[in-house]
Amino acid sequence: MIIGAVAAFCLLLAVLAFLAPRLSRGPERGGKAVAGAGSRQASKAPGKLGHWLAKPFHSAAKAIGKSGRGGRKARGKLPL
């Protein structure tokens, strides 16, 4: 379920970054903040368990950043 939510958010963010690059920064930061908060909480588990639990949140934050960056980069390549 969380994978689908992250994928849908990334798709929405990529489209927003393509259409309105400046307006996409706020939602991108918000998504990264949510993923970062989850990662920080999960990493408090003891030992290797904390690392394993935090990894999906870290990967989600990376995916959010890449989708926003990709949308803005594609917009920059338009011949307008």
C-alpha cells in the first residue's frame, strides 16, 4: 500500500514539476519531510532492525527527489 502511495505521489510530483517547476518545490519538500520523519522514527529501533526499517523511507525520499528533479529537467529541455 505504501509503495503505491509513493509511486502515485512521485508521478503527481513529476507532472507538477514539468508543468510548474517553481510550484513543485513545496510539495517535494513536504513529501521528503514525511519520509524523513518516518525514517527517523524507524531508525530508533534497536540494532540492525532500525536500519532495515528506515530503509524504505529513505528510498521513498530519494524517489521523490528524483521525480521532481526529472520533471524540472525535462521542462528545461523544451525548445520554448
